[in-house]
Amino acid sequence: MILPGRTIGILGGGQLGRMTAIAARNLGYGVHVLDPDPACPARGVADLTITAPFDDELAAAWLARGVDVVTLEIEKLGRPAMRAAAERAPVRPGWQVLEIIQDRGHQRQWLADHGLPQGPWRSCDDAETTAAACAALGHDNFVKSRFGGYDGKGQARVRSAEDASRAFAAVGPNVVEQALPLVAELSVMVARRPSGETVVFPPALNHHVDQILEWSAIPAPLPAAVLDAAEEIARSIAGAIGLEGLLAIELFLLPDGVLLVNELAPRPHNSFHATERATATSQFEQHVRAVCDLPLGNTALVQPCAIANLLGDLWVGRDGKPATPDFGAALAIPGVRLHLYGKADARPGRKMGHLSATGATPEEATARVLRAQSVLVPR
Ligand code: ADP
Ligand code: MG
């Protein structure tokens, strides 16, 4: 066990790193962060921030030398930097997890090799195989970059042969996935510590707009059989991949009640921000506990909670000029809390923060948080 009082290193100082750092500080840990952006969100809550690119091996080694364990909040990390860190401190989760996850093609193949449920897919390296895969999988597909996509970036929807060649030109090496008739999207978060103890959070129900998470509620108001199946998938992935830390699994629910794996993320996840209020332990505290090999926290539901993301588009007044949203109006709604990430530059589509709201049911919490979101900008 790496006991409170020691120091944790985080590769990545975005909002997930910031909120993990806050949880670590609550537990009494020191926090060092490495991020390429000198104004990264975690800066204000870390004891030390190293400003360097993620592929800088010397910087990764420097981070690891000063801490007792290294963890991460992004999966876009290279093997040399991961190795440089791992020579000096345990890195959790380790390279074996990132190697599978950071390439969408490897991820799909790994899921297939382990018998996990997923929709039809093909891994493609050139325009010809992309076009052939799109033709083979039907007339409506997603062409997703194998590397580095997020919030729907690095993806194209393909409904014709012409779309397919355009998609390869835009996306490059990719995985073609059949567009599925989604009844709901949910996610499940599993934590596993090096000693093997594994716990799962109640699944979240997620709503996307333009492929970006708009709101999310815990517990997902779905049939118990679906939630049990999600937990089962999470446990089997965590064990098979040898997880040390957190793993979020995005899932699709189809009309016949079948659950399919969409994608994996080996870190805290936007759809589990509600755990700061919904469950006895937040995902961020659980992240710290798991990578420090502490006893994992209780994930039992305390109260339903929903979150709504605040994108940079909201930082605009009625006159179209930059403006601060009317946080006072949102916070006047009972049960609503504001979580801002400390980002100065409010670009469209950028995640600036989120609102959370509790309720007697996940539906009530969702309605409340969406009302709070809607009053931020007078329309
Ligand atoms: P990202 O890495 O950008 O989150 P995802 O693969 O999760 O990429 O896709 C983003 C969103 O696009 C999903 O949450 C879902 O709403 C939609 N989507 C992705 N793949 C499919 C699919 N095969 N069928 C239907 N919708 C999809
Ligand atoms: Mg996703």
C-alpha cells in the first residue's frame, strides 16, 4: 500500500487529472502532474506541475522519480515515456492496458478474443479496405480513427461509396463499425487494485448530442438484468486485462435487450462525475485508492444524481459577445452544484465544467440539472 502522506504522479493535467488531484489531496497525498499546457486545469491543485509533451521521456522520468506511484488521465501516451516512468515508479494502469486501448483496432480484436459482445466491425488500413468494409457491413456505418479520437472527433458517418473514400482521406487507418439502433447508451466503471480486489459502480445512463456527452445520470434507470449484464462485462474485462486503477466501459443497449461494448477508457470518465454525489465513494477517490492499493471504497448508491456538461458555447451573451454564464440563476435551483475546471479559454465544444443535481429518482435529478443548464444563458 502507498499510504496517505506519500506522493502521486499524474500523466495529464486536464479536468480528470484536476479532480483526481483534489481527491488525492483530501486523502493527504502530495500530487505532481505532467501536462504540455502550462495553464492546465490541474495546475492550481498540484504541488508540482511539469510542463512537457507527453512523449518527453526525460520529463516522464522526472515525474516518476519524485513520486511513489504514477497514474494517468489520458490514454494518448507513448511506450518510451511510459517505460521511462515505469523504470522509476509503478505506473498504474500499465502499458499492457494502454497498448490494447489506444488503438481502436487492437481494442476491438482484444474484445473479440475475450468473447465480449460487440457490434460488427472491420479494421482498415487503406481506402480500398475501408470501402470494402463499408459495403460489407451495410449502408450505414461509422468510420472511426484507430488513434486519438474523442467527443466524436476522428469519426465520419458513411452511407455511400463516395462517403467511404472521403472518410478514409479524413480519418486515415480506422475501424469501420456498423451504425447500431441504440435504445440507450450506458457506461459502467470498474476499479481494481493490484492485490485483485474489484468493485463496480452502479451504471450511468448517458445522453449524447453531436457525439458529445450532454448529460448523464446515476443510477441508470434500466432493467436489473441489463445492469447486471453491464457489471458482469466490467468485471470480466478488469480481470482479463489485469487492471490496476479505473476502467470505464461505454455500452450500447439494443432493442432486443442486448448489450454491446462501444469502447474502453482506463481512467476516470465524464459519465461518472455524478459519483461525487450519487455514491458513497467518488470515482476520483476510487482512482486514488486503486492505484495506491488501498482498500477500495463503497460504491453503494447514496442518492440519484445527474450531471450536465458545460461546453464553451455557453460563454456567449445574448448579443453574441463573450460573457460569463448566469451561474447565480443555476445555483438558485435547490440541489444544484457547479463544478468548473479552471479553463480560461471558452472555445466552442470545449468542456469547461459541469452542473450536478440530485433528485428522488434519476429522472428527477436529470430534469433538475437540465433546468439549471437551461437558465445559464438567457434566451
Ligand atoms: P468517442 O471516442 O468520440 O467517444 P465513440 O465511439 O464513443 O467515440 O462515439 C461517440 C458517440 O457516437 C457514441 O457515444 C454514440 O452516441 C455514437 N456512436 C458511435 N458508434 C456508434 C455505432 N456503431 N452505432 C450508433 N451510434 C454510435
Ligand atoms: Mg465514447
